[in-house]
Amino acid sequence: MMLGDLIKAWRQKRDLSVRDAAPQFDVSAATLSRLENGRPIDADTQLKLIVMLFTRPNREQASDEAIDRAINREEAPDDHHRDDVPVVP
């Protein structure tokens, strides 16, 4: 699960457009769109988004539920799993 997928799940749960959600994370809509589409953004911005997504006290429980659903929907293809590499839960 990539950060962009988690942000997108959070945003979609609230029926927000990228343009509407971006100010809540203090980033531009272009930056949020880049992240959601798997394109690179700078590490400082990624860290800021992680902190805001998971630690802001005003986040609703719905945020956690949306993230859980996004994570549970993802199934890794078998060809990406190697038996000699430990899997961290």
C-alpha cells in the first residue's frame, strides 16, 4: 500500500476532490494528484503527509476505517513475493 493510495482512500471516504482535500494537508492539488498517481514528490512533503494523516487529533475514526478498507482491498500478486525474503506484518 502506497501513501498515495491511503490519501486517496481518505479523500474518497469524504467525497472530496483532490482540489478540496489538498488544503487539509497543506499541499497543492498538483502535489496531491502526483502522489495519488504514483509519481514522486519530495521526501519532506511525504513525511508531512504521513504525520498529518496518522497523528492529527482532529482526524475522524472514519479515516482509520477508510485506510483499513484500502489496505484490506489490496492483494499482492504472487510473483512479487519471494520465499527467501521475510514478510513483515
